[in-house]
Amino acid sequence: MIQSFTYAVIGLMSGTSLDGLDIAHCEFARNTGGRYDYKITVADTIPYSDEWKQRLSTLENGSAYDYVKTHADLGKYIGMQVRSFIDKHDLYPCLIASHGHTIFHQPHLGFSSQIGDGNAIQAEAGVPVVYDFRSLDVALGGQGAPLVPIGDQLLFSDYDFCLNLGGISNISYNRNGKRIAYDISLCNMPLNYLARQMGEEYDRDGEFARSGKVDSKLLDAMNNQSYFTENGPKSLGKEWFVDVFQPMLVQAPLSLRDKMRTMVEHIAFQITRDVAAMPKGKMLVTGGGALNKFLIERMQQLTSHQLCVPDKLLVNYKEALIFAFLGLLRINNEVNTLASVTGAPEDSCSGSIVGLPASLMH
């Protein structure tokens, strides 16, 4: 697209934990090894209003009309926020890459749905957009997730493992020459659900959980779910929390602090168990859960791997960075979705493009 191979791309991420819209302006340069160098030049998170949180958290139970209208409204809202971000920081991005907000993720039924219409984003922001990154892989028979591993492989090869602690925890690493990745367990989604019942948006530093006690009965019920014995590729969605974990948390006759402490123990156990057989190495830990000091402490106590929590900019915006990268790969017609992690029969170059003239695509 640009002959110097230097690109400015805005990446957007809206996670299942409903923290807000992550916006990251990123620059990429292709290096001599065929990989890419990167930097996040400026980033911000736009918290969702109570109204948006309500709309997004209940949309799976809404009507078809509600779904289509929210898809359009969220696209317009995102586009307006990005336009404001661009103007505020005097930016000139060549592309916007948007993950969207997941409402349904049921690849076994042939669909995964991320709302936030890319056409509306483009119309409001005035910049070409790549969006809908998951649908092609699902149509090919894959999980449509995780998508981040190609970025882990090309941008973060200095680490043996890349662990993301978002609403759902997921990991990626190389095994026998292939990138392996999958969702491990729920993470911030149940923790934030419990924190909100305590009048907080999240458990700062994990202090609520630290003050609670592990309940062995609840912990066993969590750990005994069949998902944890399945081989990958595999992925989780909000539906699993609503159908399986939320009822367990509601019915357990425990204090909120004890529920939170037990949830942390479950998360730490599942993550460290999954990498226990792997050679000792460095694990990059990002996502909101990386700032949960108690969770990180428990994980480090349970594993011999070195947990590496980077600066807050990368902790908070790594996924937005990688979606910017996925958008760049898309317009350059390079593979951005790995069959080895999604289970599809072939790698693919995924994402719908809006507003980019064909003459500018490689």
C-alpha cells in the first residue's frame, strides 16, 4: 500500500468484560526478516455509559430489530469516537481495524457475531475500515477464534507464551513448528460480575479476592466442566458464563469475597495446569487481568514459567494493537487467521473491507 512499508493503523477492541472501547493508534514497519516492528503511539479507552452497558449486556435476549438497530448504532458511535480521537491527536491513519463487540459466538452452529457496523464506522470516521474478522473462518469450519495468535507469532516472538487475561483467558505458543492457541477459561467476565455486586466495576489489584477463602465444593464444580478436558481448537463465549458459571455463582451459599477468591483460584489453576508440561519459558501476560496483582501472584505460585507483565500501555492495548495488525495483513492480502489455532481446514485472510479502493490493495 505504501512503498516504504510504514503504516499507521487504528485498532479497535470492545471486550466481553464491557470495560469500554479501546482505541490504539499503531505504526508498523516490515523488517528484513519478513516480520513487523510496531509501536503504539497513542491510545485511549472510552468507557461505556450505563445505557450502552445495558444495551450490550442484554442484546442476546432482544429482538431481531434490537439487534440490527444496535449494530448500526454502535457502528455510528464507534465511528464518532474514532473521529474525535483522530482530531484530538492530529492523526492521519490509513486504516481502521475493528474487532466489534461479540454478541453471539457459536461456531459449532456456524456463526459468530460481532456488532458495530463497519460501514457506519467508515461513514463517521472518514477512514477505510476492516471489520468482521471471524465470519470467514467460521464458514470454513473453524472456531473463528482466537485471532490474536498471528500477531503473537509475528510481533512477540521473544516470548515462549502469550497469555491474555480479558473477559476470557486465552493463550498462544509454538508447538512442533505450529502456532497453538485456544481459550482456557473465563477470567474478568465473572470477576467483574461479582465486583459489580460489591459496588465496583472491577476488583482493584484483586484485593476483594485476596480477603476471601477458597470454597472447595464450588472450586471442584468449576474445574469439573467437560470443556477443560477437551482438546483444542476450542473457544468460549459469553453464553458459557450465562449458562454454566453464573448459575453456580448465584446458587453458592457464600460471601461475594469467597466467591471471588474461589474464582481466582479456578482461573489460576486452569491456566497454570495447561502449560505445566511445557518447557520452562517466558510468558507475556496482558489484558486487564494482568493488573490483578493477586491473580498474578497465585499464578506465579503455581507455575515455574516466568510471568512477564509489560508496561500498562501494552497490557491494556495489546489486543487493539493486534487487530490493527490483522487489518494491515488483510489489506496486504496476507494470512491473518491461522488454521492451526481455529481448526479450519486452511489459513485465511479474513475481514470485510469498507472504503478502500482496490487500486490501493496489494
